[in-house]
Amino acid sequence: MDFNDTPEEETFRAQAHAWLDANAERLQPGERAAGLESRADPDAIKKAQAWQAKKADAGWACITWPKEYGGRGATAIQNVIWNQEEAKYKTPPNIFGIGQGMLGPTIMVHGSDEQKQRYLNPMLRGAEIWCQLFSEPAAGSDLAGLRTTAVRDGDEWTLNGQKIWTTGAQYCKWGMIVTRTDATAEKHKGITYFIVDMQSPGIEIRPIKQINGMSSFNEVFFSDVRVADRNRVGAVNDGWRGALTTLMNERHSIGGGAGGPDFGNLLQIARRIEWNGRPAIEDAGVRQHLARFYIRLKGLQYTTYRTQTALSRGQTPGPESSIGKLVGAPLRQEMSAFAIDLQGAAGAIADRDAALEEGAWQAAYLGSPGLRLAGGTDEILRNIIAERVLGLPPEIRADKGMAFKDIPTGNKS
Ligand SMILES: Cc1cc2nc3c(=O)[nH]c(=O)nc-3n(C[C@H](O)[C@H](O)[C@H](O)COP(=O)(O)OP(=O)(O)OC[C@H]3O[C@@H](n4cnc5c(N)ncnc54)[C@H](O)[C@@H]3O)c2cc1C
């Protein structure tokens, strides 16, 4: 493991730092970066778009994208460095990740030249925001069980069905959708992938109210929605390949994404809050909890360093890159639950009037179950590690070799 930048990485970091310093305000010590709550700001989207356009003008948007699509062809480790530096500044939350991190790279691999020409630049600049229309009420972990249909009609297709958990659908211009186009084929083989205009007639978007009071994702209903054949991504019935590209990029984008929550802040709270007239940190049980969190966080951090060292040396990260979210997301949930417990009855106030940090720990707690589901649930990540890292026998797939229409289901439609 190597903790230091190489001379080239040092130069790159200095360039990133210099541009950020000239164009953004640095976070002060102890100041928090904009969290989820800042998305409630009615101008949040405009602010995020303005920041993205500014980065694009200076060549700091989507830096890992190839130069021909407006990126700078940066390496994975340069991307890590850029993200580390940008995180030190007050910037709007990134609402472009699904498009830029997952869907754009899919268009680059499977899209037509016309699609690359038309869609990638406005996506990079943040001028057009994208959503991912994959999950359905009965197709999440088992995505290939999807039932939304697309039926060809000349140069167009007609889409019918329902998607769910679609992040950002309510403000997106474009979506990428996987549909069933041949129910007589095996479930992975009769799927076709499209780009769909989210303002098309027949699309109804219903925001889902979440436990944290926000509506970051939606149900999306398709009733006879027309999509031009030129918006098909890849060949008819070969959409699973494109979907796998999207999912692979999702795993890379989210990866260790749950990250580690701020241990320093938790320590401060434990020092500041009084229990029976004494700082909570003087309680042996509190100290034991803190020590356990610290050990797990350090393990996570050094594991991340191992991945970064491999990237820096131009190597492919090993199995350690599979565990970031699996360890980080539950840790975030436990630490935020503990921060709330420390606050006693005041911990029950979950808004800006909360006693500490404007309710940031409460917000982290309420958001943490979602982190354990999105981009692969804990159980699915364990299956992947078991099968692909440890080489254990694969799960039995009872529907293997069966036409999709013959797979037994409780859903009669
Ligand atoms: C914050 C958030 C944002 C999201 N954004 C989007 C989005 O933008 N677009 C989109 O399409 N989707 C999105 N999703 C949906 C997400 O992809 C799904 O929630 C996820 O794939 C799990 O699917 P599911 O919810 O249908 O659960 P299911 O797949 O029904 O799983 C239910 C439970 O069964 C377990 N399980 C399922 N299969 C197995 C198995 N083989 N072995 C062991 N256990 C199993 C799961 O781990 C889980 O605990 C988002 C979800 C969240 C939480």
C-alpha cells in the first residue's frame, strides 16, 4: 500500500486544487458539505447545473470520459484525486451521477454514432439530466424478470408497464429503459434497451414520499408511450448486454460510495453531550462503541487505499473493491443510530431544529437503509463475493433455459 501521490499525481492534484480554489469556496474546518437536505432548495437543480457547466467549460467535467466526448481521458486514480479535492469545497450536490457515471458510458459502448453525437455533450454539461428506468415492482435484484413491454410498430415502439424507485424522474429530460420485447425467449434474451423522452405523452410520474420527508425517487407509469426506433440502444432483444454495462458502471460509481461517516464529528458530540452532569465520553460503554466504530472505519479506509494503490499502479483492484458498500453502508447506519442515541430525547427531532448539526445525523440515519439496497442489496453483494471472489457454488437458478412466458409467477398480467 502506498499512501503518497506519485510526482504526476501531485501535479494533477495541484492543478485541480488551483482551479477549485479560484472557482469555489473552501469548506471551513468543521463545516459540512451540502447534504441531501440542500436538494429541498427550489434552486438546487439550477445551482447544480451552473456548477456543472462551469466545470465543463474548464475541462473538469466527467474527467474520465474520453476526450472525443468532452472528457479529459483521466485515469481512475486521477478521478479519485479530483473527487477528494472537490469534496473540500462548497459545491451543490451532484445530481448527474446516474447519467454521467452509468448511462453515458453505456451509450459510449452500445449507442449509435447519432446517439453519441446528440446526447453525450448535454449530459456532460448537466444541461440535460438523465434517469435509469430499470427496477419494477417485481424486478429489482432479479432485474431480468422485468415485465414492461415494447412492441414494434414500423419505425416506432409502443411501451407499456411500470417502473419504480426511479431516482430524479420528476426533473429528468431523458431516461434509459429496459423492456421485454420477446417473452418466448429466456428471460435475459428478450430484452431491448431504449432512450426515452421523459416528457412523452403517456408517461405518468408519481413521486414516492420517503421516511426522510423527501421524494428523491418515483413510480413511473408507461401507457402506450411511443419511442422512435433510432432511440434503441443496441440490437433488438440484446438489451441485457447494455444493461450489464450500466450495472457494472453503477457498481463502480457507487463502489465504496457509502464511504465512512465523519468519526471526528461523532467524537465531538460524545465530548460535548452531558450524561448525568458528565461528558458522555466518560462513560465506558460510549468509549467502547466509539473504539469499535473507529477500528471498522480504519479497516474500510485502508481497504480503500489498497484499491487506490492498485489504480495508481495501473492495476485492476482485487476483491477488496467488492466490500466497500457492504461494510460502509451498515457502519453509517450504526454510527448515525448511535449519534441519535447519544442525544437522548432530543435525538427524535429530525429537522433543522435538531439539537446538533442541523439534524445531519438524523438525516444520515433515515437515508441509510436506502444505501443498503441501491446498487445491489447487502445480500446480493454477499452472493457476488461468494460466487466471484470466493468461488463458492452458484445459486440454483430454477428458471434457467426456460422461456420467460413459462416462468411461474403470481403476476397474471
Ligand atoms: C436510494 C435508492 C435509489 C434507487 N434508484 C433507482 C433508480 O434510479 N433506478 C432504478 O431502476 N432503480 C433504483 N433503485 C432500486 C434498486 O435498484 C432496487 O431497490 C434494488 O435492485 C433491489 O431491488 P428490490 O427493491 O426490488 O428488492 P428485491 O430484489 O425484491 O429484494 C428484496 C429482499 O430480498 C433479498 N434478495 C433478493 N434476491 C436475493 C437472492 N438471490 N439472494 C438473497 N437475497 C435476495 C434482497 O437482498 C432484499 O433484502 C433505487 C433504490 C434505492 C434504495
